[in-house]
Amino acid sequence: MADETALPLYLRGRFAPVPDEHSAAGLTVRGALPPELDGRYLRNGPNPLPGEDKGHWFTGPGMLHGIRLRGGRAEWYRNRWVRTRELEGHPFIRADSTVDLATTPANTHVIRHAGTVLALCEVGLPYWVTPELETVGPYDFGGRLTTAMTAHPKEDPVTGELHLFGTGFTPPYLTYHRVTADGLLLDSRPVGVPGPTMMHDFAITEHHIVWLDLPVVLDPGLAGRGGMPYRWDDEYGARLGVMPRTPGSTEVRWYDVDPCYVFHVGNAHEDAHGRIVLDAVRYDRAGFEHTWSDIGGPTGPTGPTWPTAPGRSSALSPAPSVLHRWTLDPGTGRVTESRLDDREAEFPTHNETLTGRPNRYLYTVSGDGIAKHDLTRHTRQVHETPGSRYAGEAVFVPAPDATGEDEGWLLSLVSDDDGAAGELLVLDAADLSVQAVVELPCPVPAGFHGSWLPEPAHGL
């Protein structure tokens, strides 16, 4: 038997890919599933084919994991690779040096908008999949999407519009898109940035788009060496941009900030003074480079730091990634920065009925569990996961007829460093108490992002 410790970190332990697709019905539930949970929890993440090593955690082909909940029961679990052109062996760069936007791993997120379920990855087009996780094919909004699509679109809870962007390796490096509530891509605008950065996320407020133009840049000289061809470049600078959501506007006001990188935004809003407030997980250069090396290079001494836990696997002090706040004042042109918490954090989530509006709570994960951050009282609670088990992103599901922001549940897929079968963890979002644990039939590798898809009134 091969020595697993010789494998890169992203191919072993809780990151180890599963070799097969599974379907199971009538799952065992410990505790009591809230009967109000009627829908599907879907989560995406990289899962290389047997014997395959893509050179970086971020680059393995996407696999969707799904659990159907209804009436206090867990009816089924399924996992399926997204059948992309990349999975079929097609090259991303064609023989004529053009890019095939349908050749993507589709491995980062999964959402539903206007009734269509999409598997997302920022380097290309989304892939349309069914609620049963079967692949339909690449999706370009009826030919209107001609750039890549971010894995982190933002749906406005009031208008129902979906805001998104695409990045490119050549100009235009950044393009903004707006999709109507019924799924029509109506608005596309190039946005001026100086080069091809790794812009992974962005934010919306009620009236603005917030851009993150940060110093992790494409380096073609790294292509062909395995992994991803991006590096930190101090000369690029770091800035946040505010662009009006007014149709047709491309004017961006930029604010220089201390050098940093952001994979994931928590939320943003406009305060009573007209300032833009952005909460996100911030990396300094040391934290980014340590993490980037561990998830895309040779085996490190302490294990990957994204996500990790102080006291369980992180060798860095302070934490490499923490919740941070930027306040952008259009009246003065100034920006203020503050750390919201010293705890290591990643995958921030919130009650998405408040996307772009003021929110009190954020939920994050690290190696020792799930944290709830009270941004008003500046406190936190933690649900700890034991031993070799690690919680993934905690997706908030609002309770029907909720009157409080934290009335609802958190859903998280739990992976195990020792190869044990995965679990779906259901927490009360108010106090982080365990409501139920759904036992899954196979291991679930650590992955990225997911969504709760409530059952429509007409069914699926």
C-alpha cells in the first residue's frame, strides 16, 4: 500500500478524493431534523479522478454532494462529478491559443437562480445541473455571457437580480454582469483594472458594487509547473472600488488599503452616514503565502492552514486569516480598517435575506469548528467539532416566518481526517446547539461552497 503521507496535503486525510459516485436512500438521522427543512442541500468541491493530481486543491474536477431533506427525514444522498469538457479531456487553451470557456472544473460553488441550478468556477462558464445532480451542459444565459463567471454571484434579496462578474487573462480584465430575477442577462460592462488579478469575490450594497483589486496576480511564467499560476506582487497595490449599481455606469471610486488578499466576503452595506462597510476574511502576505503553498505545493510541516484551527494544526501566530472590516467614506475619500476578531476564520456566511444590507451576525469555520460572530456586541460562540472531524462552510437557512436575523439553522458537511464517512451537521443558528446529524454512506472530501435549495411550491 502506498504511503499516504507522501501525497500532497490536498489529496489525503479529509481532502482525499472519493473514487466513486454513490446513491443512498433512507439515511440514518441522530437527533431530530427540523420538519421545516424541505429541500436540498448541495455542496461543490474538487474531487480528482482516481490516480489524478492536478497540482493544487483548487483545480480538481468538481463533484457535487446532495442531501434531500423532507418532513424530518433525510430521504437521500448523492454525489456526482460535474460532466464538464475538462472532465472529458478537452484542453482549456485551444490549438489556436483561444480559451474554451466551457473547459472548466466547475468545482467551487452551486446555486439556483430563476429555477436553474448552476455549478460554478470562476475560470469559465457555469454548468447547468439538475436537482438530482445530473449534468445538462455549459450555460451561457442564451449566448449573452461571453466571459467567465465568478463562483460568488450575489442575489439581491429585494430585487431578485443576480449580480456577477467575469475576469479575463487579457483585457478587459474585469466585466460586470447583471441578471434579472427571471434569468435574463441584461447588462454587461467592462470595469477598468490594471491587470489580471485573482479576483475571487466581491460585494454588493443596496446601491453599489464593491470591487477587491488586490495584489495576487497572474504570472504566465508559472504556467506549466503544476498548480495555479498566481503569485503575490507588492508592486500591484491593494485597493477597494465602489461602483454605482445605476444601469450603464462604469465609474469606480477607488480606495487604497493596506496590502492584503481576500478570498471571501462576509457582507457589505451602506451605513446611516452613507459610508460603505465591508466585512471579509483578510490575509496578510505571510498568511496568504503560507496557505497558498500548503494547498498547492509540496507537503508542509503542519498541514494546510485553510481552514485550520489554532491549537489543532496551525503553526502561525497570529492567525493567517481573520475577519476584518473596511469602512469607505465617500465624503472624505478615506478608508478605515479594523480587525473584527482574532480567531482564525474562513468561509464567512450570513442570513442572505440581508445581502447588501446591515447584518448583525456572521458565521465562519476553522479547524476546530463553526463560529458565530455578533458584530454588534463584538462577541462570538463556537461549536467545536471533535477529534479528526472538520466542519465545512455553514450555510444559513432561515426559519419560516422568522422575525429575528438568527432564527434558522446552519447546515455543514463534516469531513474526517481518518477516512470515516461524512455527516451533515444541522445546528440551531441562534445558539449553535446540535439539532441533528445525518449519517452519510461514504467519506465526503473537504470542499468549498454550497446552497440550500428550498422546495418550490410546485415541487421539483
